[in-house]
Amino acid sequence: MSAPQVIGVDLGGTSILAGSIDREGRVHERREAPTPTGSQAELLEGIAAAIEPLAGAGMAALGFGIPSVIDRGTGRALGSNNIPLEDVALGQVMSERFGVPAAVENDANAAALAEWQLGAGRGAENLIMLTLGTGVGGGLVVDGALFRGWAELGHLVVLADGPPCQGNCTGRGHLEAVASGNAGDRAAERLWGEGATAELLVGRAAEGDEGALEALSGIGHLLGAGIGSLVNIFGADLVLVGGGFGNAAAEFLFPEALDVARREVQLEPFRATLRILKAELGSDAGVIGAGLVAFEALEAS
Ligand SMILES: [Zn+2]
């Protein structure tokens, strides 16, 4: 008999990514489908439809990374970003439907779990992960365990009264407002007019464009301020940065971010040991993390 495989599902606002995953975190087969957002019933059907083609013989458990605040006692999603998933125990619903153990985790936590166990954070006792995409998300490993609570690392204030945040957030100067792909778009538009993007900004920086380099260094500066505060709170000296924008702009963001973060860090030894590294698993981090959550459900069953 072959080793058990599970299915991990990374549920995003625009797409559902499902993959069959083995114990080593390898993704064997994957399915991607648009996220139905018309109603909760449609969404649940869409999730099941993404799982079904992968759920052949040997599916031992299901794991979900969801953009939601989760009640730890009941596993219910209390509220979600950008999708109609509210007051529902998704793990229980899918466990009954497919007849295997299932569990849910917040998507940012799931990605951090994957990077910690199988990516750039292997072996770390403490780490902070930040995902710089359209928005900013993140997860934490504290004292050798994934932090499973609700942490909105993207909504850390790094510039009081700064630019307004995104979506429903009423805050200003949050990390997400100044160090996301959207912030990169706005910086590009300031340089080259409407329609210029973060992608162009990074491309021009690679060609040595002064304005682009300065803008990215400015974003790195505020990213570093956020990182310094997080290091002071959680006592981690390893910071992983991923996400589409974080990955693409890493070489232009990290040097300034590291300088500023070191300046802000209160505990002297951490100033020397602090590292900011690129996350390794790319856009697979979420689905691999969901697979690890499935293996946890299997072990607990
Ligand atoms: Zn915010």
C-alpha cells in the first residue's frame, strides 16, 4: 500500500487551488477553479467540485486554508475576507461529504506553517512570515509552534496617519497600505502616470532607473519599520517575505528593510542575527500548508 496522500485546498477570493499532497509536501496533482462568490451554498459546491477530481482512492484527509477568522473551539469560520463564508464549520461539512477527517486553518497561518516545515524556515524556533501580494498577510511561529490565533500582521501601523488602508479597513498607514503590490502600483503611478504598475516599477529598478530604485527603497524602509516592531513583539530573528510583490521586488526591498529593522530592534543580539529571507514555496505555500493541516487532522483522527 502506498503512503497516504491528502488534499489541501487554498481558498482565495478569486480562485480555489486544490492539490493532492504527500507527507513530504510534494504536490502531485492540482486543480484550480474560480471562486464562486454569489452565495455560501455556491461557494461550498465550488469547493467540493475542486476536490472531487482529486479524491480518488487514497485520499486520507482534507485540509483547508481559508481567508477567515476561525473559532478554535468549534472550527467555525466566523467571518471571511472577500468570500461568503460565515458561521460555518467548513471542515465538518466537507468531512461529512467526503467521509474523511478534515480541518481548517487561516490561510496566512497555513502558508507560514508550510514555509516553516518545508520551506525557508525549516528548523527555526521562531519566525515571522509576511506575504506581500495585493494586500499583506502573515503568520508566526513562536517557541517552536505555529501561532494559530488571529493575527493581522498586514494591519500593523508603520506610518501614523499615513495613506488609507484597503478594503474594509478604516486604518491609515498600515503595512498593507504602504508595502503591498498595490502600494507598488501607486508608487509607479506617481512616477509614470495612471496605469503604471508595480511590475513596471520592479522592471525599471532592474534596469537601474533612479526613481524606481528610490521608490522601492522607500517601500523597503516602511517594511523594515514593520519588521522591527514585529521582531520586538515576538522575539523572532528570522523573517520570511513572500507573495508576488515581495518575491519580485526582494532585492530592492530587503537591504533597506534590514537596515531599518536592525535600527528598531531593541534586543542587541537580534540586531546581529536578524535575517530577512525570501519565502521558498511561492504560490504553492498555501496549498502545501493546507495539506499539512490535513495530515494533522489525519493524525488526530
Ligand atoms: Zn489596514
